Amino acid sequence: MAPTADSTAHQGLSSAQAAELLATHGPNALPGTGARRWTAIARETLTEPMFLLLLGAAVFYGLLGDWQEGGILLGLVVMVVALTLYQEGKTEHAMQALRQLASPQAQVLRDGKAQAVPGSTVVPGDVLVLAEGDRVAADAALLSGSDVMADESMLSGESVPVEKAASGGDAALFGGTLLVRGHGLARVEQTGAASAMGRIGSALDGLGPEDSPLKQQTTVLVQRLAVVAGVASLLLILASGLMHGNWTAALLSGIALAMALLPQEFTVILTVLPALGAWRLAKQQVLTRRLAAIETLGATSVLCVDKTGTLTENRMRVAALLAYGGTAADQILALPDGEPHALPEAFHRVAEYAILASVEEPFDPMEQAFHRLGAQTLQDTEHLHRDWTLVREYGLSPQLRAMSHVWTADDGDAHIVAAKGAPEAVYDLCHLPPAELARAQAAAAALADQGLRVLGVASSRVPGAAGTITLPGQEHDFDFTLLGLIGLEDPLRLGIADSVAECLQAGIRVVMITGDHTGTATAIAKHAGILTATTGPGNTAAHEVLSGDDIDTLDDAALRERMRHTRVCARVAPVQKLRIVQALQAEEQIVAMTGDGVNDAPALKAAHVGIAMGQRGTDVARESAALVLLDDNFASITAAVRLGRRIFDNVRKSMAYVLAVHVPIAGMALLPVLLGWPTALLPLHIAFLELVIDPACSMVFENEPAEQNGMQQPPRDVKAALLDRSTLWQALAQGVVGLMAIMGAMAWGLAHASPEHARTLAFATLLLVNLSLIFMNRSAQLNPRAWLLRPNGVLWGVCAVALGVLLAMVYVPWIRQLAAFAALNTEQWAVCAGLVALTLLACAGLKWAGRQDPNLAGA
């Protein structure tokens, strides 16, 4: 039972109480899927048809009394399972990293003192120590506090902070909301799934890892091939047994044919490559929550992004000052980013009074910008007034969006009043005549057209020393004078323009979605390269900008039409993002969408690829998204698209290789039996080949660098087959050429040596053809340098191990005896090398011919 407010208000819980409550209520986190145990991964692996066949062959050898052969097959099964555990372990590590990210620190009273604890360990009854800028760790009731205001926009969508009071007002604080003003103590009442945010998160079901459509299709294909392999194997057993009378050899040949016909590597590819891709993405500050998203990344055609914190740095700086000169000409001073120069005298009072109208230790980004400007430009002047005393504050209100501070010097005979706020509110305080008001409004509009957030600054002076006068109850009773305007900006992140240009070059339309004013959004979009410089009111490109008010007036069909050309959506409410996503999807666009608030969750879930912010995003947004940007940077999205295209390209190369290599394996399991030759491939041989094929199709091709023109190609068609007609025919033709070489090697061996030499020669040729096919499928380019010289250390490691094991099987007596091989001489190796060289030349010719045939090249 949680302690009462009276017992915890001053000292909070004890460590023992907190531990007991944590065991009762569970962690303060959204419900989610835990990591798969290694035993579950091993069980799933062992139920694959290929491993069942390996186990069946091992048991059959045991029944025949050949426990040594059966033991080796079991050893190979263990090696493949170990490899799978290693590969999938990386995936689980990446998936669980999100849980660490989603658990920020919280300040609580424990054992009578304030201490920082992980947010996931906060329990009902804990007393939170909250200060301006803190994110509330769980649903709580305010016990005490001063001037507490909370930003609840992530729950309500309302941008105006909500005032909180321990008594006589709203005392409820919600987990995930942000304290924008004040400080206090709050007692935790609900945590985890029981909190307001947890209830919303629980309603968003079905967010766990899911198979992509491509993997689902491939799984069906493998299952069908398993049936075909079973029927073909049964027919081969019957045919061979009836023809030769050796039913044991017939059964082994049938098992070998089934193993050769099963391209179970397809499912390995579609699991391992995206998993290792997720690991690579994590190193680039992109956390993958659903592997299916990686497949979709390369097909993204529209990228919808937030402005604040994604395109920009999420910090405010003073970019321009306007000194209002009354009847004289207005003066504007532009301040470049970086260390500003000393301010001219005309602008001192504007910066000085903006600081005086701000809190001394601000959390508000704009007030922080004013203080930075003062520290850099007014440090050596008298304008900082460190000896003045603040005697009264007039806060913001819905009726007047301006705030004023009243100051007095210790030895002064007057009160100085500094005001800042929305230009219209400050103009109202100054009671400007119509002509002056029009000029001031034009000055503010000129700054706003540059994409700046504009505030007005004013001053007033009230005679009388401290304690000698009664200050008025409202700001309008002061006689304010307009000093000038301040233009603030949130600077673009470094390299954003280059990242946007890379997306446009890749055929991806970038749409900026923001709640900012249309003028500010348009200016930022121009700087980022999303809009052309001519875009704006009155220009032909103005239709590229759409406001939230416009969206409300459009039906679904009209919105679809407008979104065909729109590149900026301004003044957009979070609930409108879902309509934008649906309108783009209705035009058959593949949409990636960024978001950070609770109200963004439906749009993130509806998008083909939802991308949540890792630093400022809510837990619900992260749970709804497929990807999480750990650094909230747009450049990371571009890097993710680039890597997504590389992964998909490598998946296609890997599957083409697997298809090609299974043609000669299946052919050598079937044709020698039908031709009456000695059995060429035993289950042991195919199991060894799998130890080459598995890491080749997963680790080797996963490690392949991206093609040079990967980001110069348009997004792929998601409805198109993974292996198009050109790739399919190339793979099959390569496999047939390899099969011809291997059959030639065995025929030569039978004509010039023993059956064991022929089997050895055929297997050696098969293994070298296998390695050759890896090289041939590394790149679609015709230049042999792309096949041989592109860096890939894993490839050379696989080749070295494969050749080392081959030599051991040929020359180590006990291994050679197990494999039913014979030692090869120089002439036989020369025949093998010559046939492999001819295979390489023929495959290169096939690749060149495919480029020349428009029916294949364009397929």
C-alpha cells in the first residue's frame, strides 16, 4: 500500500518501500514484447525443413550403424544453429535498446533526500522533485509548488501551457508532460500502463515486430518448394531403388535431393540481412523497432518531416534586431550565426530591455537567446543592470500575449518597466497612432518574411522610489514606448540542405509539416532546399504551400489533389497529419512520417514507415513508430534511406546467388543417379556446402558496400517482384553453366580415374563454382574490378575457410574417408581450374548479353 501524502510529502519513500512497490506494480514503462530467449531462437531454427532433413539424415546414418557420419552431421547442425543465434542476437540487442532509451532519469525523494533514479523504477507513492524544464516521470498530484505550468500538448494537442495548483486548482500532472515554469513536489499516483499515456499506448495494439510482405511471400514459396522437394525425393528414391536395387543409396540420394532443392536460405536472408541492417542503422543513430520497415525504406517516395529539431537545431538565437526610431527611419541589424560583434548603440536598449523582461535563469529558449546575446554583447557595459531589483512581474495571459517586469535600482528614484511579447500585443501597450502602427506592422512583417519569430520590446518609466508608489494592476496603465523588434530563428542543422538535395536526387519528395506560421515555414523550406526560391504568395509555385486552415476546408479528394504538389504544410495540428498521410497513400505513394507527440501516433502508425524522435519524442510515439531517431536529425533519415536501399539491393543479390547455386547442387543430386553414375553428393557434402552458402548469402552479401549510383535511382516499385525477369534469368543461366562445368568434371573423372576421384573432382569444381558465383553476383556492373577489388573482408574470410576445409577433405585421410573422396593430382586440379575459369567467362558473357538485350535489361 502506498504511503499517504502526509507521510511522504517531506521525506518520500524509503528504498525498501520503493523496491516492494516496484515488485507489486512493475516497471514504469509501456507494455511491450521482451527479448526472445536463445532457446526460442534455437527451437525456431531447428524446425526449418533444412535442419529437419539434416537431423533425419543423421538419425538414418545412426540406424545404419555409421555413428561417425551421423555425429558429423549433428555437429554441422550445431554449427549452423550457433551461427543463427549469433546473427539474431544482434537483432534482439538492437530491439531492446529502445527500452533503455525510453526510461529517462527522475528526481525523487528517497530515504529523506533527493536522488536521481531511472524513470522505469518510479512507483506509486514516490515524491517527484520537479523543476522548470523537467519531464514528469508518471501521473502525479501536485503537493506543493510555485507558479507551476505544464506543457500537455503531447496529450491534448493544445500548445498553451496549463496552470497547476496544489489546492484550489488543477493539481493533476501527467507522465511525459513538461514543466515549462515553476517548481514543486508531486506524489506519484499511476505508473506504466495505468498512466494516461500508458492507456493510450495500450490502445495502439499490434505494434510488435511483424513479417514484411516480401518475407511472407518468400515463406510461402519455400513451403511450396518443400512439397515439391518431398515429392521429387520420393520419386527419386523409387526410381533409383528399382533401377539399381540399392535402397540405402537411394534413400540417401533422396535426402540429398530434398536438401538441394530447398532454398531455405531465402528465409535466412530475409531475417539476417535486415537484422544486421538494423544493427548498422543503430550505429547511425537510427533504432529499428520493426524489421519490415527496412525493406520499405528503399521504396519511400515521400518523406514527411517536422521542422523543429529535425531540420533545425531546436535552439533559438537572435538573428536580427530592429531599432524603432519613431519618425526616423527604422534600423535593422542582421546578426550572423556564431560570435556576434559589439552592438551599435542604437540597438543596446532593444537587447537590454528584452533581457529585463525575461527571467534571470530562463528555461524558455527565446529568453535563453536574449541572455546569450547580452552575455556576448553587453558584458562590458552598464546595460545588464545587475544591481537592480525586480519588484513585480506581469505575466502572459490569453487576453494579452506580452509580459512585463518592473525594476528599481537600490538608490534609484524611479521604477523601470520592460515589456516583451507578440508584436501586436506590444503595439497595443504602446497605443501607437494609426500611421505608426502601420509602419510597425510592416517592419514586423518584413522580419517574419525572413522566417524569423518576431517579438516586440517596449519600455516605460514610473517616477518614485521603491515602496513609495502603488503599481497599477494591469500593464495597460503604464505609458510604454516602442523600442524595437527582435527576430529569432531556429537555425538549420549542419548539412540539411545537402541531405534534402540527396533525397530529391533519389526521387524522394520531401514535405515539411510544421505548426509554425506559413511565412516562417516557407523561409525555412527555402533555406533547406525543399522549396525553390520563387515560392511564395503571388508566385506560380505558391500551391506548394498548404496551411492547416486550408486542410480543414478540403474534402479527401481535394486534399489528395493538393498533396500531389505540396511541399510545405504550415500551421498544421497533430490530428491533421493522419489526413495528410492518408491523402498521399491514396495516390499510391510510399510515405515515411516523423513525429514526436502522442497525437502523432495515429499518423506514425498509418505511415508505411513511422519515424519517432528519440530525444524529444513521447513513449507512445516511439511505440507507434517503426524507426526511432536517436539524435532527432534529418540527416539520419537520409542515411537510413541510403542504407535501406543498400540492404534491399544486397538482399536481391543474395537471393540471386542462392537461386544460381542451387541449380548445380540439385542437378548433381539428381542427374548422376538418373544417368547410372555413382552418387555424386551425399547429405554430408550438401551440409558442408550449406556452411559456405549460409554465411555467403547472409554475412558476405550483407557486408557488401552500396552501389555508387544507389541514391541516383528512383524509389523502387513495391509491387514489383524482388527478382525481376532479368535477374531471374541471369541466376538460372549462371546455375546451368555451373552445372555443365561440374558434370563435365565428373564425366572426365569417370573416364580417366576412379569413381572416388570423379566424385572428388566434381565436388571441388562445385565448391569453386559456388565461390565464383558469389563474386559474379557482388555487383551488377560489367567491370570485373567491381567483382574482385571492392572491399569485403568477410568474403575473403569465407573463401579462405572454404578452401581450407576442401583441402582437408581431399588430403586428410580420415576426413577424406568420411567424405568418400580420393586425393587429386596436379592434372585433375588443372582440369578443375580450367572448368571454373570457363564458367567465369561464360557468366561474364551472360551478364554482358543481359545488358544488350532490352527485353531482359529493362525487365
